[in-house]
Amino acid sequence: MNPLHKTLRLSLSCLAYASCFSVAGQNTPADSADANLLNPIVVTATRFDTQKERIAQKINLISSEDIRLTPAQDLTDMVRKSAAVDVIQYPNLSSGIGIRGFRPQFSGLNQRTLLLIDGRAAGATNLSQINLNGVERIEVLKGPASSLYGSQAMGGVINVITRRSKGPASGNGFVEYGSFKTIQAGVNTGGNLTQKLDYDLSFAYLERSKDYKMGSNNWLRNAWGYHSAQKNYTDRPIETVDETINDGAKRPYTQLHYYSGALRLGYQLNQYFRLDVRGETFQAKDVESPGEISSGSSEASTKDMGRSALDIALTGRIGSHSPSVKVFGAGENTTNYTLHVSGKPVVPFRSAAGKNEWRGVQVKDFWKLGQHALIMGYDYLNASTKSRRWTNDTTERAPTQPEYAIISSAFFAQALLNFGKITLQPGVRYDNITFDVRETALLPTYKAGKEKTPFTSPSLGITYNPVKFLFVKANIGRAFVTTDAYSVAGYNEIRDAKGRIAVTAGNPDLKNESSVSWDLGLHLNKPKSGFFASVTYFSTQVENRIAKIIRTVNEPLASGDLIVSRATFTNAADASINGLESEISYDFGTLSDHRYSLRAFWNGTSLLTAKELIIGSDASETTRGIQNVARNTFNYGLEYDNLKWLRLRLSGRTVGMRTDIDYTDPVNPEIEYPNYMVIDFAAAFKITENHSLTLKVANVTDENYYEKRGYNLPGRAISCRYAFSF
């Protein structure tokens, strides 16, 4: 086989597998094709470069080519269209993701999907603030990962890997225009400035200056009959709700603009150590928020959002050791502005503000021991939150919660032990967690307090390769998420005019919410033939979920006041989740000796059980399905590459039945969302070696759909991007 054919075989087989990656972002030489086709490099499951087939966890890889050919504005769009996950998404830069049956979340320090950027805390609770410009790839790890990362990694981990350029400086830029007067532009450049100094610089801007319209044609919805939602009352018959009434309607207050940028500088100090400094920012001003659709525009508001982060990393290689130290800080803030009061327009005023901050240190050493590997390290993370509220321009009122911080000091170790056909992956992490409730202005009844809680997270993974191309993988792990600090260390007294007092006290004996998860999967990977398939069964049992219990009491005080109720927090609720994950791809181009690539792909999650026990404030128990989690979620598509000047991609997402609580109904019944399907299309045309055009059509069939009922997303949107390299 001549070198050209061998290179084409490598490229096409990478497409069939999903994507190929190499250590440190360098291109994979053609003469190492066989090894790298079978084993693309990943880092999230081990915190060091590891061949994908050697690790036990399920990982979806989203490459830079996937990003280029998918109509997506931010990280949420990209992951929901690629990795078969659950999503909650609002049309105002607010969104979150849930993995393996955990409810998606978009705010707070206690989420159940961990978001990382280059392996450290992303400094964002809202995935919409992560722009895709400058991203090399995204790794979506499914399953528990607390043995490596600590709190939040219960359902899985999303790790955004940014570019690390070396060699002669080069770059690319783009401008794009599309529906709803949407303009995008960006630039990426990187490489070596000197023999020892290298850099990466990225910048992106987006502006949507026209309110979008919701879908009106609804070819797929009409074909399948998904026209109505269903309200399930406890005291009256089921009621169906027409979901077609807003077809084609304009959605006021959906304009936005933002920019993001990042700069990395790296310096090779000597033959053993290098230093990298990276800073990033995301800024969005006057973002319009339309509110729930049935309210018209009476709930509309605007907000300013910002996120910034800085990390400094010292990495080295000394013999068989690869030590590193990373110090980082990050913060996000949001300020909301009220436009309507009691349904009537008012002079806009600042009504709420929130700020989250993360500061941390990561120390680790990767030790190569022949065919085995060991990583040991220490993590420190201080995550804090505070908020403020205003009644009008001049009057500040008490926030809904006191300021607090969650501080973790943790040691971890994980090994990768290779015994021929069997690879073992044992790991353990010990977290010592401090819950710190702080004195908060305008909340004099809240008292400051601190409590400490330890937690140990073990894990074990096994990979068995009985015959070539076939891998059997099993994984079990314990994971956890911390509660808010107030539930552990808080204290509050509310006294009315008659001297009656309601007391709420944190529970210092409260345990962290935890889970035990296991999965078992079969993976068949034949890159040379263009075929890959896998199926994984997973099961998760969640315990020690937090419930607030209120007891009525009658406790007179010497002052003459009377305590009438005592509330505290207890570990009372639990949940059970299990299901199947499937993935398959095949490149029909292998049938024509790779003269072209025609790849079909599928990625799905099907939940067999997703139930949770809800404990009411009166200690009553209710079992229900986990909300905003779909029974079935599928991503699929077809991609064509003529290996010369044309690439086409048709991709889709199907989401099955989900439930939620309808808070627009005074009774607050459970509501079942209808299924939906959305199809996207992209065509990339290579004009010359350095110039290209890409046509993207999001929501080809113009569906009127939502990820959160009442917050319908845009209908068909067409855009054209001109890109150039230099």
C-alpha cells in the first residue's frame, strides 16, 4: 500500500471509529496507523494519556470535525447532539446536562454531572457559557468518577480539551451569517514563537439581533402524531394539552450577543519541565430572557453574564515519572434586570445578582512501571457562592440563602495494570470536606457555622480482550455529591409579630448524597473494516438524598416567645436507575477501497428504570419518575466525504417521553412531554487549500420543540460560514 492510500485509510477509519486523537495534540504518523486506529488517546478516565480500549469506562469522543459540521452555538448544543444525554435548556443562555438518568441541572455547586476544562473545574455551573471556539475535542465520560474527581461526578464527566499548538505558527478564522440576523466571527492561532515559547489564542463573537421564530412546518411531529402533552392529575381525569398553538410564533425577548476569548502561553523551561499559563473569559451583556411562553412577555427580563478563569501549570518528565502542579481560579457572575412588575412594564432595575467562585490546586505524579501505570495526587478546591436581591432601584432585600463555601482537600490514587488480555483499573479517593456558612448581610437570623465531613470513593474497572477486536468491560464505583453548606452547618430563626418562632437548623451528622454504580459492556472495534459497535448495561442506586423535615412543636421561651416549629435536614430519599447504552458506526467506503467515506452512526441511551423517592416536609413518601429525563434518547446520522472538496453531514436527535411538574397550573400536576425529533444538515465545500464554505441548517424540518416546556427553541435556522486558514 503506498503512503497516500495508507494515510487515507487512517483518515477514513478514524471517521468510522468517531475520531482519532494523539498525545499532546500532535498528528499521528501514518506508519503508526494500526495502533492508533485501535486505541485513540483519552485522558478523562485516568487523568493521564491512555489508550481508549484499555479503560473500563464508557467514553464518547466529540472531535473538532464533529464540532465543525454540527450546527451548535455552545457546549450544550454540541453534547446534546452527539452524546445521547438529557438536557434542560432555556433560550437565554441557561442550560445543563444530565447523564445516565440523573436530572439535568444548570445552576448551583451541587450538580450531578461534573464539568471540566483541561481536567480542572470549569468555573461554570451553566454550560451555555462554554463557547466551542478553540476547543480541540470533548470527552464525555459516562458513569461514576468520584474516585478521581470527587463531588459531582455521579452521572459522569464532561471534559473540554483545549488546543495545545506546537510547530510553525498558523491559524484560522471565520465569519458566519444566518437566520434571525445572527452574526458570528472568530479566530484561532497558535504555534511556536521561539524554540521554547509556544502559544494559542482564540476569540469568538456572536450576535442575534432579531427575535427568533418557533417551528411551524413540523414535518416529523405531524408524521408521528406528537401533537399534545398530557397532564396527570391525582383528583381528576387525565387532560391533554395542545402543543401546536404556538407553531410559527415569534418569540419576543430572544436577542443576545456575547464574546469569548482565551490565551495560552507555554514555555519549555529545560529538558525536564515546562510552564503553561492559560486565561479565558466569556462576557454577555443585555441577554434577553423571554420567560415562560404562556405568560406572553410579562415575565421577560434581561441579564448580564460573565465567566473568567486562569490556570498555571508546571509539568515535567523525569525518567518514568511525569509530575505536575496546576493552580487555578475561576468565577462566574449573573445580574438579572426586571422589566415587568405585576405584568406591567417598568423602568428596568437590577433585581438579583449571584456570584460563584472556584480556587484550587492539583498536584499529581504519573508513574510508568513497564506495562503498568500509577497516578497519585492531591486536590484542593474551594467553591463558594453568594447572592443579592433588590425590590427596586434603591431597596435591597434579603437573599434567598446565606453565603457559603464548600472546601475539599483530597488524596487520590489510581492504577492501570496490564496483564496481557486483562487490564485492571483500581482507584480510590479520600475527600475531607468543610461546609462553611458565612455571615450574610440582611440575614441577621442566619448564623455562621462550620462542619467537616469525610468521604471515601473507591472504584474498580476491568477490561478483557478475549479475541482481537472484542473487548468486555466492567466497572463499579462509588460517587457522591455534597449538599449545600446550609443543610449541614446553618441555623435560622424566623419570628413573627406575635413572637412565634420557626427554627431551621442544619444537621452536622448529615451524610453526602452518594451512589453505587456498575456497568457491563461489550465493544467490537474493527477500524480497518470501518465498523464499531458497543452495548453497555448500567445500574445505579442512590442513597442518602437530602430531605427537609418540619415538626410542629410548642416550646415556650423565658422571653415569652414561642417556638412553634423546628425544621432540619435528614438523609431520607433514594433513587434507582438502570438502562442500556448502544453505539454503532459503519463506513461504507471500505467497500470501495476507501475511494470515499460514507459513514452511518448511532448513539443511544434507553432507561429501563428511573425512579426516585420524594420525602415531603411532613415526612410523607412519594415515588415518581425522575423528572426531565427521557425514556429514550438517540443521536444518529449519515456523513459523506469525497476526500477532495466536499463533506456532507445529516444528523438527528430523538427524545422520548419525559415528565415534569406543570407550575403554570395551580394544582401543579405532573405533565408528560411529547416525543420530538430534530434533524440538522451541514455541507462543507473546500474552495482552495486555505479557503472553505460551510452551509448549516439547524432543525431542517422546522419543528416546534423544547427541552423545558414553555421555553420553546428556534425553528429552522440557516447559516453560511466562510473560513480561511493562514
